[in-house]
Amino acid sequence: MIYKIRIILDAQEDIFRDIEIDASNSMEEFHNAIAQSFGFLGNEMASFYTCDDEWVQDEEIALFDMSENGSDVKLMNETFLEDVMTEKTPKLIYVYDFLSMWTFFVELADIVEHESGVTYPNLLFSFGELPETPPKKNFKSETTFNFDEDGLENYEDLDFDENWN
């Protein structure tokens, strides 16, 4: 089966790519297709994240396992697109280059039959130019903390030894 997928940059302006890719491809092959379609070299760290319909991030699928003792993190080269993205779970979040945090919304648009004579992955459509720097993120907390109202403006009230080391 061939997945038709739209990858949208998390930005104010519309910047997206439509890609066809074989559902049996690894997530690493999908990562490479996305990187190439947006003009990245593909040499930076990246991860996919499963998410719900509201784009709430869940499980990571990493390009490399960076933990010191090995972990249970899923790896792109061991995980296949069809095992992660289905009609019931059609959305993923893709982050490229953790220093710059290029963030993309990935959504399954259609599932079609393999077409003879077509090489996959296949860039179907490209809209918008990637900016030189990633769009700024506006991270907000659901709760705010006011130092004056919450009583931490005076450090003497914290009861700790100034010469603790």
C-alpha cells in the first residue's frame, strides 16, 4: 500500500509537502524523504512522536538511541510506517534538529495501490519556501507563578543554610 501524506511546517504561513511513500518503509526512510523534500541535509537528530487527534505528543520514535544504558525508545530503522500510522492513528509530529526545533505536523491523507512506473518515495506537491530560521515557538504554561503573590520575593523565608557547600 502507498500512503499519501501531508507534512506541514508549524509556522504562521503555509509551508507543506505532499509525499507518497510505501507503507512498508521504515520510519528512517520516511525521515529521509521529509528531510529531502524540505531541503535539509538530513544530518541532524530527529524524532517522530505519536499523538492524538489534538496533536498531543505521546511516544517517541528516535533516529538514534542517545541513552547511556540503552532504553526502550523505539528507533526509526526498526519501526515501520504502517505500524505507526494508520487510518485510526493518522497523525504524527516530526521534529528535525533539536537545536533549531523544526517542528512539523504529519497527517495521512489517503491510502492507495502501488502504481507501476512510479518510484517511491515520491514528492507529489511542494508549497511554500522553508524560512532560513525555524519559526519561533510560543510555549505557554496552563498555570502561571507570580513571585510576589506566591510569597517567594524574600529568600530569608526559605529556611536554608547560606553556606551549605
